[in-house]
Amino acid sequence: MSARSRSAVAAALALLATLVARPAAAHVDYVTEESGDSLDAVAFVADVLSEPFNAALFAGSGLVALAGLAVYLWVRPTIVDVVVLRETLVGYGDLVPWMLRLAVGLPLVGAGFQGYLFAPTLSFDPGASPLLRVLFIGLGFFLLFGLVTRIVSAVGLATYAWVFLTVDSSVFLAVEYVPVLAALVILGGGRPSADDMLLEVASTPGSYYGRVDPVHHLKAFLDESTAPLRRYVPTVLRVGMGVSFVYLGLIQKLADPGSALLVVEKYDLTAVVPVDAGLWVVGAGVTEVAVGLALVAGFFTRGAAALSFVLFTTTLFGLPDDPVLAHVALFGIASAVFTLGSGPLSFDRWFGRPALDDDESAVPAD
């Protein structure tokens, strides 16, 4: 089989595995207003897979996915396109802070205007809580502009911790904010950003602005202080994204199949793919857990990030009333992980064949 033919086979198998899994990456609580029947999770899975057709389809889909991955790993050394792609993505590293700022800035502004605490399920009355509204809108706009990015990101992290510890721990639904904000604390605003622009002005000899705003000189010190941590940003992002996926699959679906079944019924998903409703829940849950564990381990990282991006997109089309703003951070983090790759402390780095060098995934300094 020629390299081109093997590449086509790999692509076809990967596409089939993706289609089998969609739409999966949905926050069940975002699209249902009531809890489903209380069902024993283990008994539910066992009952679904006790049906011969369900078991055969479930096992067959898993084997197809594994076969597609095996074929790709077999032909990868002959695919020049992969090396070129990875080399190109390295050149986008300086844009990652901008991606991340947009990814959390937009939904934070939306949260402030619509009145919710990170997750749409945690609503508050903007009229009765004007300070909360101003806080979220302010955090969002400061991040969009890239102004005092590290300080604002730290405030965002503290706000998330406050909501989690004192208001409602179900804000964990929006846990993707944590790795993004943590990465921005390390990276700063990047380019383009107000921080970068003002630093250039303030650092110019004879600058009038530099005389009245010495604070921006602190950015150079912070850039130097956080430089050793930059190489771990890909690790922070992929682990955070992986934890979010595992939570969606394990807690939102497999551990609460009654609520997940409501989603299948509400959107008539069995008409999209005519299989048992229980198999929809089990398949979606297992897919999300598998993708999440792959990201946490740093295994086939860019492939997992690309698959997750496809899952998010098909979910938004498949579940039309799923709040778009609530998923912007996930789109952003998936884009960043795809750009940066696995980073250190990953299966890909330890056992894979690096395309470039050990610093491939490092975010370049401004």
C-alpha cells in the first residue's frame, strides 16, 4: 500500500470514529431544566451492553477507532504533511495568549450582561448584584484588551475559587476557565495587547507616558520571572481540558444516565443515528472520558484536540439551544492545545518521535 493510500485509509477511519461519537461534548445541565430519573449507573451500563446488538456496535466502534489510530501511527513517519503542519504550528505560538484572552474574555462579558457565574446554570440578578455584573464585564473587557492581563487573570482565578468554595461547587461545569486563566497568569497578554503596546511606549527613552505610568515597566520583570514556567503552559492547558472532558463524560453522563437520557429524548437523537437511547449515553460518555484521558496523559495530543474541536462544533449544531458563549472557552483551549501540542510531562514527549526539538511546544517570549 502506498503512503498516499495509507493516509487516505487513516483519514477515513478517523472520520468514521468521529461520526460514531457525535454529538458528545455537551453540558447536560445547560440543555435540560430538570433532573432525570435516578438510575444506578453501573446497572444502567451493564443493561445497555447486555443487548447483543449494542455490545457489538459499541465494541466495533472502539475497534475501528483503535484501528484508525494504529494505521496512523504506522504511516506517520512517511507523511511529510504532518511534519510541515507541526513546524507551521510552532510559528503560531506567540498568538496563543491572544487566543486564550479571546476564549475567556468574550464569555466573561456575556456572563456579566446575562447574569451568571461562569456557568449558565449559576444565574444571578444583574439588577440586584450590580457589583458582580461590573466585575465579570470588567474582567472580560480587560482580558479582551490585554490590559494588566496577569493581574486580571489572577483576579479571575480568585473569583472562580470564591464561587466554587462559597457559592456553588457546580461551577466545576465551567472548569475550563481555570487552566486558561492560569496560563494567562504565566504568559501575560502577549501580542497584540494593550500591555505590549504600553510597555513599548513606556520603555522608550524620553517617553512622557513612561514618566507617569511606571507600572508597565513591571511587565518586563514579570515576563522574565515567569519565563521558566512557559514550557509548562501546554501541560496546564491539555490537563485542564482533559479534566473537563472526563467530568463531562463520567459525571454528566455515565454517573447520571437519567439526565443524559433526557437530552437524547429532547433532541430525538435516536432519529439521527437509529440506535438505542442508552447506547447514545454510554457511547457519548465513554468517548468523552477516552478523549479526556488521552489529553491528561498527553497521548496523541493534537489528534485529541482536533477531535474535541469537531465534537464541540457538531454538538452546537446538534443541540441548537446549547448556549454558545458557554463553549467559547472550550473552543479556545482546544485551539491552543492543537497549536502547542503536548508539552512536557506527556506520553507523546516521552515515547513519541518529536518533529522538531524539546522546545517545540514552548510559547515564545514577546
